[in-house]
Amino acid sequence: MHTKTVFTKILMSLLVIVVASTAQAQIKQVEKANKEFDKYSYIDARQIYLNVVEDGYQSAQVFSKLGDTYYFNSEYTEAAKWYQKLINQYPSEAEPIYYYRAAQSLKSVGKYAESDQMMDAYAAIGGSGIILKNYQDNPNYLESIAFAAKGYEVEKVSINTSSSDFGPSYYQNKLVFASAALNTEGIKIHDWNEQPFLDLYTADMDSEGKLSNVTPLDGEINTRYHESSTAFTKDGNTVYFTRNNFIDGKKGRDSDKTIRLKLYKAIKSGDNFWTNIEELPFNSDEYSVAHPALSVDEKRLYFASDMKGSIGMSDLWYVNLMEDGTYGDPVNLGPTVNTEARETFPFISEANNLYFSSDGRSGLGGLDIFTTTLNSNGKAGEITNLGEPANSSKDDFGFIIKESQRLGYLSSNRDGEEGSISDEIYRVQEKCIISIAGVVTNQVTGDPLPGATVMLLDANNNLVETVTAGEDGTYTFDAIAACDSQYLVRATSEGCEFNEEFVETPGATGTINVPVALECDPCPPNDLGCRLSLEPIYFDFDRYNIRPDAAVELAKILAAMRQYPELVIHIESHTDSRGNDAYNEALSEKRAQSTLNWLVDQGINKSRLTAKGYGEYRLQNQCSNGVECTEEEHQLNRRSMFLIVQSVEGLEN
């Protein structure tokens, strides 16, 4: 498929997603608004807080709540303003998270210097280790993070010829590969594909994996017949390679007169001159042994073969390389890796991952490239198909990669004409990508929250993607995050507060689990104090006067009643258990009336207010008569509560 066609399809898909998401979001917004209206959520907490500030009342809680209402709605200019007020006026009460949110908000509006100052302050008061480490390693890391494309970038190398080129392998700072372009022992056409026989070549490899300066491999390895697929030791002095059953000028054939493939070993002598060629002892004229690969510790040699004991047409095997230069018995990798079809072209990466090709597993067609991690004993784990674009509908094989550089090569005939066997080498640039998944739950009950909205934001607070949690509360951002980067997973659900989790992605492609627990609305529908997140309105022992801290909270009730003139409030006041019951009933009544009178004095019509004292009959804790409690525990019971008894016209009570 042409690049332009792919881009057009992607663009059209994105447009459909955006339009559909916008329409769906609008519908959900209306539905949510209706539901919130039915449960008194029509009261706009942000506006109430703004009115409180306008009336001259303020507190750390007011500023932090205002900052959050803007921050979680991506209104960063206002968020920064309120967070800065919080930090400047109430530094001892400002938690570290608000320094970080202030820094993020400032960065989001282009105030990078101020953001850095806020991050320095965040570090000074003991901020999160993840955030702190990233910032200290590179204070400008948020600016420098860039999102990589998904999967791999695959492009043909410049050294491909009109004939087959395939089977790349690393040889120090060079790439060695097989090519049929020119047989160094004289042109000889192979009857099977009417192409010259294969020889081995080297190419210079730069830091970007670009290849140049192709020359034949020096020495005695190349012959008039096929040589291909090599594996070099790290010191560059030994090579294992594949060749037709041909040595000392003689061709070997099996009982069916077929020339099989064998593995050979050569030693470097002098300046890159390969000599001392020897056949490996587990070869046979009756089966093929080919495509060598060395383990990371170079104590095992892997290869493909259809020798006795194979499960399929060709299997992956290994032999142990003994210290005395001898070889162990061949060991089949077993059904975890091998199938009844072909497994071939193994490669062991520096990260101890086995890559190989197979046409015996679900794939895109032809040979597909697969990978699995090997444990310390060499046992394979779960097998994974590399998918597109590493794989295609044709044959894809000979995959090698240096994971530390995220750079590799593969062989494929994907661009050939139908029926063509002409292979080419492709440069593979791995795009390190992360999937983020998790479950959104109720923080208290642990129950999943189906339908929760989950957002992924990058380090600059830019929205990357929004998803909706499933019926089991699970969500997934599939292959969308970059490696070695920082993100926020932010979630909310109806009746719950926003919450977010910091994520530092690892340096290798994979999936990370990020559960998000939400503090869900514990407020009874008619509890105005709870809905406005009032700090408790407490009274001193044996007193009923309104304290200054209580006045700040009553100002929120006042602002709500001014904002919604239809609102009718019932005030409940309580005492602790000390004193006799009758006295406490009278004291709580005085507290209720004192609270009511404060609101009336501020201009609220008394007809909109009722008040009643409940003495010590509705304690918040265990501190009943005869129970020894601290002053702080008794304080929790000396309180006033505010219940909605009438709301906006047309709303059912």
C-alpha cells in the first residue's frame, strides 16, 4: 500500500473519531448535566468559591479548590493564578502536589522560567521521587520530550541490488550479508532461481544504520556455490556461516541427490582474511543445518535444521559450545517455539530475546518474524508476532537488532513482483512505544467504575487521548506512549472527584499497569455542606458564638443562597457528650440559632432558614457519655450541618 494511501486512511479515520467523539461528548454532557441537576449538582462549586473570595473571605482550601476546578479542566492560566495565591499566602498549608500542578500550569501557558522556579520549590519541600529525578536530570525535560511514531520505521537500504540480498548479521562496526549480484569465483547461474550463486559481502555501517562501501568478504569463505547467513563472535575472530554441502571442491548430496545446507566455521587470520574452514560435526548429507546465531554469552550456537527429531519442516535447535572447542549434542527448542511448518533464521539479541521467522503461526502471510524472551536457562517465553510493518504479506526473515540503539535490519521480498523470490534488506528503526492500562475503582469500596473517563496527558499537560472505562472499570491506551517519558493518567467518574497518577514509562516497548482510585461523592443529596466541601463549622467548648474560621465556611453557604434564591436551608447543630442531656439540647439550640442569625445578619431572608439543635444525640464518633476522649475527638461533635429542604423551582425534593 502506498504511503499516501495509508496517510489518507489514517487522516480520514482520525476525522471520523474526532467528529464522533465530539458528538458523543455533547450528548453525554447533556445527560450528565440532567443527572447532576436531579441530585443538586446544579450548584456550581467554582462559582460559589469565587463569590466567597469576592465577599472578602479566603482560606487555603478555597484557593486549592479553585485551582483544581481550573486545572482539571485544562484552564491553566486561572489554575496557575489560584495555586500561586495558595502557595504565596498559605505556604505552610500548601501540599507538594500543588507546587507541581502550579509548575505544570505555568509551563502550559509558556511561562517556563516561572515553572522552573516552582519546580525548584517543589523539590525543596520534598516532592515525588519520579518528578524530582526527571527534573534534576534535565530541568528542561518537559520541553525536550517528543513522541515517537508507533512500531517500526522500515526502509530499504541503499546497497540492495537487482538480485537477492538478505541475511544480515553484525560484524563489529560492519554489516555482513548474502547477495547474488556477483559471484566472486565467477558467474554461475543457479538452476532453481536463474540467479547467480550467493556470496557474502560486508558494508560499512554508520551511527544511523546507513550502509555503504560494499566489498566481498575476504578470505576463503566465498566459493562458486551458495554462502549465506553468518554469526560472528564478539571479538570478531570467529565466524559460523551457511554453505551448500560443498567443501574442498566437492559437492555432497543426500540419498535423493539433493545438495543440503551445512554449517561451517572459519577463523580470521591477518587483516580480515578468513581461513581454516571446518565443517561442524553435527552436519549431515541427509538433512540441512543452516542460519547460525550465537547466544549472548557465546556458549550456545543456535541454528535451523530438519534433522531427525524435528517437529516440522525445519526447527530451531542449539548446541553447547564447550571450552575445549567441541560441541554438545543438538537440542530441539521444543513445541514452545517450533511448529509443524518452518522455523528458521534465529537471532539472539543483546537483551537475550530470540527473534526468528515462521510460517507455522498466525501471521500476515509467508514467513513472519516472531520474538520471545529467553530466561537464564535459555527457555523461551511467550511468542509474539512483530506485526506490521516489520512483517508483510510475503516472506520476512533474517531479523537482527541492537535494542540499545533501537536499530536493526530484516530481509523481505515484500516489494517484489508476484512470484518473485528477489529478497532485499531493510533498515528497521524501532519506535519504542508503551501501552498503559489499568482499572478505575472507588477508593473506599474498591468497586470498579464502569464508564469512567480516563485521559492521558503528556509532560506538558497536553491531552494525548481520552478513553472510557469498560464495564469492569478497565481502560487501555494502546501503544500510544513514548518510552523514557513522563505522563499523567487522569480519571473521573460521575459523582467522583478527579484523580491522577504520575507515570514514568520504561525504556523498552511494553505495557504498564496504572490503576486509578477515585474518591467518590459521599454526600447525601441534600447535604449542602458536603457538596460545597465545607470545613466543619466547630464551636468552642460550652460556647455558641461564631468563630472566625467558621465564618469563612458560612460565607460559602451565604454565597450559595445568594446564587440560588430558591434555596431553603435547614441548620442542624450538635454538641459533644459532656454535660447533661437537657443542657446540651439547649446549647445546641443556641448554636443553631446563632448560625441562622449570622446568615440573616448578612441579608438572607429568615423565611429561607430553619434551625434546630440536636444536643448530643447524633455523635460523629464513639465519644458518648462515660467514654474517655481527647479534646480533638470531642471537637468533632460540636458542629453545624446544612441540609437542602427546597431547591430550584421544578426540582423534586
